[in-house]
Amino acid sequence: MKIDHDFHIHTALSICANGHDTALEGYFERAKATGITKLGFANHFWDSNIPCTVCPEFYLPQNFEHLSKLLCELDGVDGFEFYFGCEGEYDPVRRDVGISEEIAEKFDYIIVPNSHTHMTLDGAYYDDLSRQKEILLQAFGDIVNSKVSKYIKAIAHPFEVVGYSVEKHRELYDTITDDEFCRVFDMAAERGIAYEINFDMMMWKTRDEVAALPTVRLYRLAKECGCKFIFGSDAHGYEGYRDYAPACEFMADLLGLKEDDISALAK
Ligand SMILES: [Zn+2]
Ligand SMILES: [Zn+2]
């Protein structure tokens, strides 16, 4: 299946993109060359209206005013459909998302990960798979049941722990049963919150390695549960971006995805 969208692009407005090649023209050129016509920008975000409980030094500068600078940067550029989004954050203290309704409605779409546990979980528990499992399942459930859930269009890199290797992910997933995954995937399907297939896991890998990724089990379960899918590069720069569309198309075909399996946002 042809993939013509990317709803998870970071620009220089994301602090962690510092040091990467983030010129928008670099993205545009590569997107054009591979048939990506819908570009969704999802820079990291925490809403200043909500007390910041997760890495304030990282999130406080990345407020709405800061992210809005993108709109000026995109002004006058044509040839693409642009979407002004954000990658919000899970707030483990309020057990909700760090975005108020007042601000949520200003975005074209919002994605939220359950798996930024390098920030939401005490570092002492980072290698503790039972603690990871507990917070990942809890966060997923809390995000789909958030007060702003109607604005959330996808769970970003579900259960993909920042900094975990492929093998560490496999170990983690071995501790979670199909039923435990399906309990939260069913809720996402019911709320119309898509499952993001994130290119970061596939980047710099051969097709055989991609087909053997432990996340493939999760994609298949999400599909069985009736979740819709959306693709996102999670690019923090355009290095490696040329393989984004081909890799996503490979995965879509491996999973047997059809147009109907794709989130309405990407149509
Ligand atoms: Zn993320
Ligand atoms: Zn991201």
C-alpha cells in the first residue's frame, strides 16, 4: 500500500532535535521524492496551563507560543498538506495528558506516547520490566480516557521505550499477554485513537530485520482489535528520511493493511 503521509515530524522547535539537520527544505525535498504529500508536525509540547510534572527544564520552553512559530515558517509553502500538531506528554501525577482543552482545540491533531518512561518513570526503575509494564499499560489507558481524548488522534510509538534495544523490547513484550495488550487496544479502537507505526524502530534496518521486530506482534494485535493506524517518522532531522515511505509501505504490506485500516486524519 502506498503511504503518502507522515504525522510525526519534529523540527528545530523540538529542543532534542538540536544538532540534527532540520531545515524544512530538507524534509520537503525528501518527502517530494518519495511521494509523501501530507506532513504533520508534532513537536514536543506541554501546556503552560497545566502544572508541569515531567522534566520542566525540557518542557517549559516548549509551550504553545513556541510551537506556533512553525505556522510562520510554513506560510507561503505549497505542494503539501500541512497539519499543525504536537506530541503531548503523559502526566503520571494527574494521570491525564499535559494539555488543557482550551489549548488542545488549537491544534489540528495531537499525538501522545505512553512510552516516554525515560521521563515519566523514576530512573531507578528504567530496567525493571514489571514497573515498565505497569506504567506503560496505565499510561495507555489514561491517555485514551483523557479529558482531551477527542483531540488525541494517535498513541505515539506505543510501548516503544525510548532507549530500549530491540532485544530489550522483546523481553518486555514477553511479560505482557495478548489479553493485556488487547484490553488497552480495544479502548483505543473504541475511541477512534489510532495506533502509530513509528519509523524510528525501522530506521537503518534491513527488511528482514524489520519483519522480525517484536513490535510486529503488537501491530497485528492492534489490527485484530480494530485499531486504525497512522504512520509517523519521528524524524528529529532528515537524515535517513529517504527510507521512511519505502519502509512504511513494506510494513503496511506485511500487515496486510488496506485503506480502511488507516486513520481518518491521514485521508
Ligand atoms: Zn516520542
Ligand atoms: Zn517524537
